Amino acid sequence: MDFFHQYDQLLSQEELGHVQRAREFCEGAFSESIFAAHLAGEAIPVEWIGKWAATRMLGLQAKRTHSGHEASYICKIRVAQEMALHGFAAAFCLNHHQGGVTRLSQTGTPAQIEHLLTPALRGELLLTSAMSELSGGSDVAALTTSATPVAGGWSLSGTKAWLTNGMVVSGLIVLARVPDAAGAGEIASFYVPLDEPGTFQRKEIMVPGARSFRLAEISFSEHFIPEWAAIAAPGAALKASMASVNAARVHVAAMCVATLQSALSEAIAYCERRQAFGKPLVAHQGLRWELAEVSVRLEAANALVFRAAEQIQIGGKPVSLAAQAKKFAVDTAIWGIDQCVRIVGATGASAAHRLNMHFAEVRLAAYADGTNEMLLDRIGRGLPSGYRN
Amino acid sequence: MDFFHQYDQLLSQEELGHVQRAREFCEGAFSESIFAAHLAGEAIPVEWIGKWAATRMLGLQAKRTHSGHEASYICKIRVAQEMALHGFAAAFCLNHHQGGVTRLSQTGTPAQIEHLLTPALRGELLLTSAMSELSGGSDVAALTTSATPVAGGWSLSGTKAWLTNGMVVSGLIVLARVPDAAGAGEIASFYVPLDEPGTFQRKEIMVPGARSFRLAEISFSEHFIPEWAAIAAPGAALKASMASVNAARVHVAAMCVATLQSALSEAIAYCERRQAFGKPLVAHQGLRWELAEVSVRLEAANALVFRAAEQIQIGGKPVSLAAQAKKFAVDTAIWGIDQCVRIVGATGASAAHRLNMHFAEVRLAAYADGTNEMLLDRIGRGLPSGYRN
Amino acid sequence: MDFFHQYDQLLSQEELGHVQRAREFCEGAFSESIFAAHLAGEAIPVEWIGKWAATRMLGLQAKRTHSGHEASYICKIRVAQEMALHGFAAAFCLNHHQGGVTRLSQTGTPAQIEHLLTPALRGELLLTSAMSELSGGSDVAALTTSATPVAGGWSLSGTKAWLTNGMVVSGLIVLARVPDAAGAGEIASFYVPLDEPGTFQRKEIMVPGARSFRLAEISFSEHFIPEWAAIAAPGAALKASMASVNAARVHVAAMCVATLQSALSEAIAYCERRQAFGKPLVAHQGLRWELAEVSVRLEAANALVFRAAEQIQIGGKPVSLAAQAKKFAVDTAIWGIDQCVRIVGATGASAAHRLNMHFAEVRLAAYADGTNEMLLDRIGRGLPSGYRN
Amino acid sequence: MDFFHQYDQLLSQEELGHVQRAREFCEGAFSESIFAAHLAGEAIPVEWIGKWAATRMLGLQAKRTHSGHEASYICKIRVAQEMALHGFAAAFCLNHHQGGVTRLSQTGTPAQIEHLLTPALRGELLLTSAMSELSGGSDVAALTTSATPVAGGWSLSGTKAWLTNGMVVSGLIVLARVPDAAGAGEIASFYVPLDEPGTFQRKEIMVPGARSFRLAEISFSEHFIPEWAAIAAPGAALKASMASVNAARVHVAAMCVATLQSALSEAIAYCERRQAFGKPLVAHQGLRWELAEVSVRLEAANALVFRAAEQIQIGGKPVSLAAQAKKFAVDTAIWGIDQCVRIVGATGASAAHRLNMHFAEVRLAAYADGTNEMLLDRIGRGLPSGYRN
């Protein structure tokens, strides 16, 4: 029984075709290229963005009227999982571009669609969300970036940090506080083009071993936002952001289980091949049990991720379940890949295996869309209503 | 979203009715009675067997022509889960009686059905399988109980141990070696009535805290088995036994997650009620995170158990998945109930809560249908074919 | 190298003699008797209190002028460990009696010594501390028991819970609030004799599997305390209680490691003896690794407990270290004994082994002198000063 | 109480001076330089070898007649720990050079001392042991490198792998099989100079994130070894290698606890400084408990490592204890540093902290002087004699 069969059962023939195309794209040159970049301590070559866009995958969930595929949530997950088998960072970051297009197609204003959609579909205009600031990831009350109304738009000042793909994006979806008369102000969101150097500064946040995320910090000093670029009105931005967080968490979780599945497969194959003390490693009972235990938790993570994904697919709002799935999938992936690296011995840490790349990259999953601590708090709040005798 | 909704989606209206009747049976007097028995260090009152039989639940999977319900596997699981919310041992042991009836109805010979089915359906004739011996649970090669052909049947000698419900059953399904000319012999199975005192001896295996399993050791000394009582021919018994082991493992796993769900609910309710340092326990972040983590792993176990159950429901043979589900569900239940007991403080170990009963009873799940060690070995053997790049 | 050699290196010849006498006392009839009591679901026979007192062990730390031995802290620990090898509850509870005598001899007033010391040394007058109340273990601000001044003493009202040996003690050291004019009041402590039935009520807190702790709840309704029975003045009681908590925590931790050492030894011996699949259990690599991992953490716990004990022995106040040692020793003992029970298979849960008794009893260590949650909070507060670059 | 006080109590004044000098050497430029190298994906600058040699630290355990300090084992450990607070790889690798000098001074022949000692003390001639081969680390029976007697010495052929400092050493202590007439042969050891290019080849084993170990694979093709370079005769080399393995394991374990202590201190300092939701991170109970739990296991590891080190210091052969200490210290360090990285949030993975460097480097400890799997096997063999009732 295939590892992904629960998901695939819910896909249409067309969607299965998308998954198949993603699989074919990833095998071969792509897979080798992203691994080589890791070994060189560099980010994934930027050319892959265009090649991925050329397969029309960026429009996976865009409307058909926008040349998209209107694929379902689970289809999107499966596409990302196919890539995550080869590399977590690649899957996370290339699919991140797809998220920007989807949002534009589904909720953009006509003006935004007109300005942005075509280049976005082509991978020429890359977007990312900008919520976190240096002073803290999830503490929204502490958000200090401000968008002050000026003629024809707003003037943006402040610094956003931990921007995925931040080194290559040409636009941000920024959450900023719009000051009111009383000096306080509510949070709105804006499309912020990064095409006027001089009023913004970008620098890489160096994360050794995980440069493919191209994390950046971008500072604005009276940076102009045109009127047509408004997204959510003051007071509405957080709600919109919250509405998508369940799906985002399960998406990350789904990539984590795929990467762990790949790591486990690689470790097992090595342990079948390699001999010690006169028999294959996998024939040593203690080692075999260690691998078996990884498979046990991997399957649990996979089943839980599917359960949460199914709820999102049918339009549910599985707040607790999505948080539980992400917490468990991330913990299991980090633990499980570490086990795989260690089980195969010192070679696991070397360039002879992709294990070490998986290990370095999947760790970043812990920070996306809620750290463990945020998730435990979120789950904790739902316990009394969720578990009643 | 209900904890059991994945399972319930696959049930017919009639089957949902069985689940509902089981739920109603368990609430109230039954639930109080089994807890009182635990506190008194005694087994569940034997009268509950007859009352449960009176609801016609023992025929849950028996053929309709035998007055059974022909309920599906997942229906059986859900009925057991409803009882496991109140007590694991009760659920395990009462449903164990149901297993004997099912086997009889589905695979018994006409003579066996004639002799045994009616009293079995009424809970008057209780059966259990007898495979393990004192010298070892799962090492079949070491099985020494023998059934020697004699006039009109066989003569049984040897000792069977770890018999669930062993103190109350009136018949066993015994695996025994039928000697051949060469002095070796293959393993067959027999229905062995326990109605001729003098040729068998029964004694309780004392398991403090878990006497409701009524574990017994039964020794035979030239005990007569009538001809009509043969079940599997020499060489065929183990295969039959293996065929049912996946379903049995997932069944146990399903009860484990139900009992943990109940324990977690009880702990949360207590932590909402109880104050310390000026606020409810659940308002203390550290404690709340501990409860949340239990919920995370519980949901993972539940989703994995469902995935395995679904495969069995559709007739699959999920050897690895069933073993993975049992390993994970048992580990999670034992760990999680322990967490619940400890989180609520010393009171958790006292008679004020059912937590301590759950904790003492669910531990026995680790030994039924394969210990962790057997499961890891089983899973380990399947790894190379199960996880391929 | 002996498991206890670090401790024993710090003992005098006389003290090593105490340890040796304790060892001899515990072997044989005592060890069998406490195990039989566990299997019967009863507390340890009360006669062992007198027999232990007859070895003059209750005066282990009493002054020589009071016929005591003035033994050091580590000697006391080692005596308790010798008993904990046979049973944790026995060690905890019999040594608890010794604690009452020590306090009396070292800090009692002449009147208290005159009234109480001789019967206490003989094990005829048993004492325990009474701090916890039903509404909460460690939340001192919520303490409601009151001692109102009356002619010739105080009048005590309120309920104390979770009293170790509570079913057999004839006196308590009670912490109670002495009301002031403003209606508030500070906490004082008193010796409270339990010899006037009618003004107090005692009932057992039923803890299945651990009745040897004889946990009780005792309620007072205008119970008279004579003037000579005052111990700490209002405002001073908590400080005195805090002064001894480090030593108490390490004491419990020391018994935990001894009980785990005993459990591991029992499991190893069984796995050497028992065959499966043609060789001893211990020859199966997976199982052997599981046992080895228990030994790894046991040795870590033992070394940490020793480090904390050494600090207390030399008069230090290792607040964090004592809390760390207790947290780790308790967690390791509960986990490790569970592993031992499970490794040996179903037999581990039965009356054939002492493992199950160890498992049921050592769990209570988690509640004595600070739950895990209290300890983490205590350790957490010390982190900034304890770990500086 | 200082984290290292148990160790320091056993040092002489002179030895405490060595520790103090090491501390001063590491602070400042050295510490910054090794961190910068990590961020750049490079090995530690090679110049530090000479500077460290200039402090005469390479002769720490050399004989006084060889200008060494004759420092004790625990002094050596403490020096390494001072460096490990700044970086694990630096500590491991610079102290590795010291090991070569010590062996030479203590057991070298007069000819070897004459040829090698002076440049070795100056850090001009660097040595490392070469035992592992590509086909397997610890499976000595599979060792294939051969040293065939030739005129004036031996001719070496084969490939050695996983050589610490392998990219910079100018000599190896090679274990090789000396063929006998029958075609088999026993294992001997040799000093093998790497000064004749043409008969050997060296290449880096790329380990992303841990290049400071300078791991290399070196192949020999009829490489000449002069007669005076023999170390252990055929049959004696493994015994010599085994004699030092306990001390080597505890040495690694001691550096692990130091690096974790440093990581925990860094995390705590950050959590005191950084605010979220209106208070410092460390004031959030859940997070504080996570940090506290790291401290608990760190202290356990530290105490266990000390216990094993003390045995080695007094000349014991703590085979099991050394293996237990290494297993626990490595596991705790890898787990604990991971916790620290994650607790501080995404910043923990970035160049703003040394945490990520510690995390990447300490993982290599798992492979030095016995993987977890080898250690569990070693410990497992000692269980029956080590834990007896």
C-alpha cells in the first residue's frame, strides 16, 4: 500500500496528473542540483523557479479563468510532497511562490490581478508574506511597522524579518499598523512592491545549512505603497491571516512526512547494502528495531496529517487538529531524520548521503506558521471543549 | 469534530445503532461497577457477561442465520471503544467473548455450531484461544502441548498460560502438536471443553491491578478431546492464527486510543475545576502544554489506528501497518495515561479518579497479540519492501 | 565497582556498620513479607515498625545523648537505599518514622523531648508532617487549617491530606495559620497529638497498589494542642520547612535509584535464565540494547543523586541541584522500572516478580516533596543565576 | 556551585593553572575566529594549531623530561572542556593533536622520540590514529589494510577513512594487517609518515557544517614505513587500542557536557533579554520548564561523566561506566542543544547565535570512539556481571 494512498484516493484524474508531472520534474537534474547547492553551502539555483513556473505549477490553485488549474488543497499538498522527497527547502520555497499566485487569483482586486498576475504566474514576480518582525514572531501586539496614509497611497516604515524567499521576492504582502488619531491604530495589509531602491533595504539572514530558504530582513523607510495595492483594511488583516493558518500548518506538516519518508527509505537502502560483522546492517536486530521505530512514528504522523488535510479539503476549520498535526509532524521529522543520520553511522553526516541535507533543512519547519510553543498554546486553549467525557 | 468520526463515517445506520446501544449499556451502573471492582482489587463482576450477552452483542459479527448482526470490523471496533472509554479490561475481556462466537459462527463445523453456538451467544459458554505456554509466548517452535490420537478423538497433555478470561471460560481453542511417527509433529487446533474435572487444572495468574483479565494457566493431563472438536488440521493451525492477527492487533490498538481519550478528558476536566495559586490548573502554561502534548500524540495514534482499521475493513492484509498501529497506540496509551495521572497530582493515583485504573489495565495491552519486541521484529522484516526510494 | 561506592567512600566504619545491619534486616523474612502484602493489596504489616525500631535504626540521626547514632546524611541515605532495594514503599515509610525522631532529638524543646522521644525511638509514637490540604499540595497561600489560641494552648480546625503513614501515626507536625486581629494570620507549626478521639477524624486515602504508604486524611474540629507542643512561631514554620526540603528531595531520589537498580538486576537475571527462539533473552540484541539503555540512565541518575547528596553532607544548600536530582531520579525510576516490566514480558506484570510492586510504589515518589511541576518551576527560577556564560 | 567543581577539586594548583590558561586562550579572538569559520562553511584556521602549541598545551601529558607537564587525566579533560565551551570541533581537534604527543612521550621508542617529539610538541608534526576503513568503522575482522615486510621496513597498502584532522596531519598511527605465511595475519600498528607524495593520496570527506574536523580518507599504495616506525607488534595493536578506549570515550563525553552547558547558558541569556507578550521569554512558564528540563539532564550527564573520569584518574578500567557516560553525554548534548536552538526560535538557527554551530559540531561526537550502537552492545555484554541482586 502506497505511503500516499489516503491522499491520492481523494484526487481527480487531472490532479493525479499534476502529481505525476511534479514527480517527473523533481527526479534527475533538479534533485541533483539542489543537493549540490546544499553541499556548496549555497541556496538552490534561482533558475529552478522559472523552470517550475514553466510547468504551470505556480497556477496550481489559481482560477481557470486566470490560466490556473483550480486544483484542490490535497492536490497542492501532494505536489509539494513529491518535491519534499528530494529536498524540504526546495519544496517549501518553490511552493511558497505558488501560494502568492493563489492568493492573488482568488482574492486580488481587478487592479492587482491586472498588475501582478501574469508575471506572478511566470515566476517573474515573486511574493511572500511579511508579518514577523525582529522583536518577535508571533506577538502581534508588538507589531511596529506602520503604514501612514499619504497622497495616492501609504508610506511604509519599519522592518520585517524571517521572510521566506526574501532574497529573491519582488513584492511583499506586508502587515502594518495604520495609525489612528489616538496614536494607536489597527493592522492592515498591503501589497508592497520592491522596485524603488532607496526606500528599502534587504539583507540575508544567514542560516548555515539552510540558505535555500533565502531568509531575509527587509527594512522600509517611508517606502511608498500605491493605493491599488491595499489588501485588507485596518482591523481585517489578522483575521485573513488566521483564516489561512490551518491550511498552512498542514501543508508544512505534509512536506515534513514526505521528507522523513525519503530519509527513512535512504537509510534502509543503505543498511541493506552495507555489511558489518558478516551480515547486512539491517540484519542486526538492534539496528533493525531502531529503523522500525522510525517507521512507526512516521506512519502515525502521516495518518494524522492526512486526517487534518481531509478536514481542510472539505472546508472544515480544524484549528486544533491542524496544530496537532504540525506539532507532531515536525517533531517526528526532526527526530526521525536524526535517527536515520545516526543509524547509518558517520557516513550519514557526509556528502555521500542526502540525509544530512534533509536534517539541516527540515529543522526550519519548526518555525514556519507557528513554533511548537505557539502550537502548544493554541492546542491548550482548545482542550476543554475538545475533550469532554 | 468527534474523535471517532473517521470510523463512524464508514458505518451503516444499523451499525451506528449497535454503537449507540453499547454506549448506553456502559454508562451508569456498569461503569461504576467495574471501577468499584478495580478499587477492591477484584475482577469485574461475572454477572456483566450475561447482561452484555443479553444485549445480543456477543453475536455482533455472527451470521444473521445464527441470529447475529453480521456487523463489520469497524463496527466491532467502535463497540469495543465505547466500552474502553469506561475501562480497558472490561472492553478487552467482554469483547473477547464475542470473538469466540464470531469464529464459531463463521468457521465452525455443523457439529461445533450445533453443540456450542447457542450457549456461546447467551454468554453461557465462554471460549478463549490457548496458544502461549509458560516457556514462552511467541516462540511457536518451542510449543510442547501435545494432542495424541486416541479412540474417538485426541488426548491432550501440556500447560497453556496467559489465557484471557481463563478463570471463567468453559472451553478453549488449543494449539497443540500432533506427534508423528518420527517423534516431531505439526501443530493443529482443537476445541477443548473444560467440563471433565480431573484431567485439567486451572489456576489464576495473579496480576495485581489487572485481575479483570482473569488470566489463568490451565494444565492438561490426558484430557479427552472429542472428534467433532477438531478445528485446524496439523500444519494449518498457525496459518489460521496468523490470518487473524492483523485484525486483532488493530482491535487492541483501537481500545487503547479510546481509553487514553477518556483519561485525557478526565484529566482536563479536573484541571479546569481545580485551583492552585489563584487560577485553575489548566491556566498554568506549563501544565497546559503537558496536556496539549498528550492530545497531540493521542490524535496521531487515533489517526494511525483508523488507517489500519480501514485497510482491514476493506479486506486488506496490512501486516506492517497493523503492527505499527499497535506499537504506537500501546506506547502512546501507556505514556499518555501516565502523564494524565501525574499531571493531576497525587489525587490521580487515588480512588478519586479512574485514571489509575486505566493506567493499571492498559499496560496489559502490551502483551496481547504481540509484544513491542515481536512487533518491531515484524515491522523490521517488512522495511526493505515497504520503504523504497 | 559497586553501584553505591561513591556514597560508601564518605562513610565511617561505624556508619558502614549501620548500612550492613540494614542490609541484613531487609533480606529474608522482611523482603518476603512486604512483597506478600503488596500481592494481597494490603499495607506492609505494622509489626515491622517495631522490629525496625528494635534495631535502633529510628535513632540513626538522633543525638548520642538521646541514645542515637548521630549518623551523617549520606549514611541515612544508604540505609534507606538498602531497604529500597527490596521495596520502595517500605523504605520510604519506615525511614519516614526515623525523620520524626531526628527532628525531635535535634530541634525539640526539653518538654517535647521529655514527652515524646523515648516512645518515638521505640517506634511506639509515630509522627509525620502535615502540610498539604485537600485543596492543594504546594500552594501555601491557600492553606486554611487554623490554630486559634485558647487557654493552655491552641484549638486546631481544618483538614490535612496526603499524610504519609497517616493511618498509623499518633502525632502530627501540623502547619496551621494562627489568626491575627486583622483576620489574616501567619503560619506556625505544632506537634499535634492524636490521642483524643472525638475532635479528629482519620480516613484512608485509597491508592490501589500503594497502600503501604498508609496515606490518610485527618480532619480536626477544635482539636486541642497543649502549649508545650508549639514548634515554629507564626511566620517561621515555612522557613523551617524549606530548610529541610533539599535533603528530603535527595533522600527520595536516592531511594528511587536503589529501587531501579534492583528492578534492573531482577530483569537481567530473568533474561539470562529465560530462553526464546533457542537462546537466552539477553542474547537477543534488541532486548539487550533496551536493558543497556536502562542501565545508562540509571547510572546517570545515581551519579547526579550522589553529587547532590555530597553537597548536603557538607552543609551546602543545593536548591537547584536537589530539585534536578529529584526530577531526574523520579523520572528515570518510573521510566526504567516500566521498561524492565515490559522487557521481561507479561510475566513482569505478575506475582512471579517484584517488578510490578516496584512499579506501583515508586510512582508515589513523584508526589513527595515537590511534584515534577513544582520542581521545574523551582529549577526554572534558578536558571539565570546558575548558568552564565 | 560551579559546574566543574567536582573535577577541579581533584586538580593540583599547577593543573588549575593549566585550566586557567586554556580559559584565557579561548576567550576573545580564538572564540570569534572559530565561529566565523563555521559561518563561512570552512574549517577552523590552521594558524590556531601553532598558537595553541605555543602555550605548551600539546605537552600537557608529556613527561617532564620531554618538556611536558605530566598533567593528570582530569586536568586534560578540564582543558578540553574550557575550549569546548567555545566550540566542540575546536576542542576535539586541537586536543586530538595533544593525544599524539602524549602517546609519543609515554610509549614511543627512543628513535621515535628522537625523530618526532620536538616537532610534535611545536605543532609542526601532527598525528592521528588510523583504524577505520571505508568498509566499516568498528568491524576489526574486516580490516584489509596490509603492511608487508620489505627491506628496511614495511610496505603499506589500503585505505583509511574518517581520519580526524586528516587534512592536516603529517603522520598517522596506522593499524594494518601483517600477512603471515598462511595468508591471514595479525594486526600491528605503525607510525606512518606522510612525507613521500606519490605513494599516498588524501581527500577530504565533506561533512557540511563540521569541516573543522578536517575528516579525510587516505589511501596507500606500497607506501614505505621505516623500521624504526613500528609501534605494536602483530597481535598487540588491538589490545593497545582497547586499553585507551575508556579514557577516550570519557574525554569526548566531557567535551559534550561542556558544549551543552555553554549552549544552555546562551539560550537562557537570550530568553532573559528577549520580550514576548509583554514579558521576558524566561517568564513564560512553559518555556522556562523546557529550559529547566535541559538543565536537569545536563547535570545528570555531567555527574555521570565525572564519575567515570574519576575512575580513570585513579587507574581503574571502567569499561561499562565509560560507555554509559559516553552514550548518555552524547545523547543529552545532541538533544539538549537541539532544544536550546528551538526554544530561542528561528534566531537560534541563524548566525546571531553560536547555538547552531554547537548543534552541527556536537553531532560528530556520536561517531568518535564508538557509535551508540557499539556502546549499547558493549554495555549489554557487561550487564549480567554488573547488576546482580
